[in-house]
Amino acid sequence: MLRKQSCTLLSNEEIAKNIRLARFSGDAACFTAPGQFAGVALSGCYLRRPISVSDFYPGGFEMIYKVVGKGT
């Protein structure tokens, strides 16, 4: 089921070379297990980026991703 919502980026820190950990605040009720994907919409990019959720908790969630181009 597609569910759109706005979240706030709390932090985006580098944890290894070209690997980042992004923490978001927002409703994480749609996630039931780590490894599920969220389609992240970015201004200036036509398509959403599917990024896996690494952790979730009441009021927020985290994503770990590798920087490989303009969309990340």
C-alpha cells in the first residue's frame, strides 16, 4: 500500500567512506521490520529513490545508504 507522508531529517552523518546514516522524525507505523523500503522523493529528481529502512521506533526511523550519485 502506498502511503505518502512528510518526515523531518534530523541528522545525516557519514559512518564510513561514502556510507551515511540518515535519521528522520515522523510516523514510522507503516514499517514492521528492518529491510523494508521507503520511496524517498527529492527535489530536482524525477523518480523517488528506494532506500531500505535500517531501524524504526516510535516517532522516527533510520536509513543507511551509499552515496553513488546525484540522487544520494
